[in-house]
Amino acid sequence: MKIVKRVLLGLLIATVILTAGFIFWASATAQPTDVASQALQSDAQVVVTQQTGFVTFSPAGVSPTTGFIFYPGGRVDYRAYAPVLHKIAANGYFVAVVEVNLNLAFFEVEAADRVIAKYPEITHWAVGGHSLGGVAASLYAAKHQDVIKGLAFWASYPSDDSLKASAIHVISIYGTNDGLATSEKIEASKALLPPQTQYVPIEGGNHGQFGAYGVQDGDNPASVSAEEQWAQTADAISKFLESLTK
């Protein structure tokens, strides 16, 4: 019995150590840059509001009926995507970025629920995400096809083919210099997505420049500025959101 107790105690200690190590690893997030912090401020075009569990970007003086809910990439502070989300809102769309448990979106796939429940005036919803956040967004979209009309991948792709026969509108935006979600991986992911999926390459864009949090481990250098990558992404998403109402 003493041996059994010692083994169980050893397993318990190992579990605690591993859990603590994982939490520490997940909590070491890439932080928003000064540019992201500036984009979290309201201006003449966009009203930014920090709420419990998410941040919203609303076009000033407009009552939009189309909304976009965004899931952050793994171990990236959700506020780091403010520059491009601010630009999308300035084009007339309601935008929200969700905060997720342990900074890993697959731990809180249903995070979009709290946004949708609070804004019943939005009649056309799309979800999307960067990298791991795109995977979470696709899982949410697959489960809520009665509500979600559009899905946007930023340097991302689904984990399975559950959306392949779906009527959901899908857009995949990626950088040609991405060292993680490479062009080859994006090409391979086409077999998992509806045939009408729209693909938008950003020439010279990379993985980390979809947000504003510094250099991404394993990424390649971009040959376009972050500002240009944000502008192209915001333009593509805005046109995509417009198409959901037609």
C-alpha cells in the first residue's frame, strides 16, 4: 500500500507541475505594441469600448447590421489586433475581438456567444480568427450555421472538412512570406473548405503582421509594411462583409 500511495503522490505532483508549467507557458503572451494601444482609443470614425470578455469597435454615427467577431491567435493578447479591426469598423461594420481562456482560443470556442447575445440588432454575423483563432472560429461556425453567415481565416485553416459542404461564405487571407501558415499549407487546406471559398494572398505579408505584437517565432520577414498588410486585410474583410448582405 505504501508503494501505491507513493506512486499516486508522485503522479499528483507531476500533474501539478505540468499543469503549472502549461499555465505559465500559455500566460506568456505576445503583448500589443504602442500602435495597437493607440488603435484601442476612440476617434472621429470609430468608438472603441472595453467590455467584459471582449472589445468592440463601432462606426461612429452609424447603426450597422453586419458584425464580425474575431478570435485571437494562440498566446497573443487579443488587443494586439486592434489596428486592423479598427480599420474594418471605420468602413461601417460592427467588430468585436474576444478574450479567451489561457490565451488559447480552442479553450473557449463559444466565446462569440456573449457578443451575439448582447447585440440582437446585428442581423448578419461573421466570425474569424488569426492562426489558432481561425481554427476556433471555424469550429464555432460549423456548430452555429443557423446564425453565422461568414467565416474568415487569417493565416489559418480548419482542422477538418466539416464545412466543406456548408453554405457559409468563407474567405482565406494569407501572407506569401508566412513561415507558419505557408502558402503550401493554405493550398492543401482547400480540400477542407467549400469550393466557393475566396482566397486572398497578401504579397510579401507574413504571419505576425496580421496583428501588432512584434516578431512571431518561426515566421519569415515580411517585404511589405505592417500598415500595408493591415490595410489590405481590412479592405478584403470589409468587401467580404458587404457580400453577406447580398
